[in-house]
Amino acid sequence: MRFKNAGITMLTSSKTGKAKKCVIIPIEDNDLLINEHGVSINLIGFPYDGKEMQTHLIKQSFTKEKRDAMTEEEKRALPILGCVWKPKEYTPEVSDTYSAPQQFSENGSVQGAIDDLPF
């Protein structure tokens, strides 16, 4: 995804004195969200039948007001950020075996199966 008015700069840590390459992304220009968990972006999936294994295209989601204010050309120009793929089908082989998770002691010996599920 190309962010609007984004740039790259070198920032130096006041603790370590080491410089790191950083990305500067304007929040308002790119409709990013700020909440108690940090900075995020809303995404939406649109059904897609173009390729056999892809089910949806992923694009940035906007508020109704912002989307209504966009022209059709602006909406079409929004970049596709990714896609959702159908999971691959898997048929277990006859030789595949499954066992319950094991509980190990500190010295590595098996102490038995884990069976402490809360239900």
C-alpha cells in the first residue's frame, strides 16, 4: 500500500545513540485510527471470483461520509492490499498419527497427557 505523504527518515535513540531508518506516515492523510491499542487501519473484504483460490480482495475501509465524498475514480484508484485464499484441502495419510498433548517435567520426562480443559 502506498501511504499519502509518507516519508523515510533516520531517527536516533536517546537511550542507545543508534540511528534507525523509520517511516513517517501522516495519520489524517491516510485515515489511520488511534486508540488505546495503538495505530491501526480498518480493512474490508470484497467478494472476488477472478481466481480459483481467491475468495475476497482486501481494501481500506472508510466511514460512510468519507466514502460518499469520493468520486468513482477515487474509489477505483484505492489500492488492493491483499486477498483471502481458500484453505487447502488436506486428506490425512494412513500413516499420520495424532496424540494428546503431553505434560513434561523439568527434567524432560513425560508426566502424562494434558487434561486441564476448563469445560
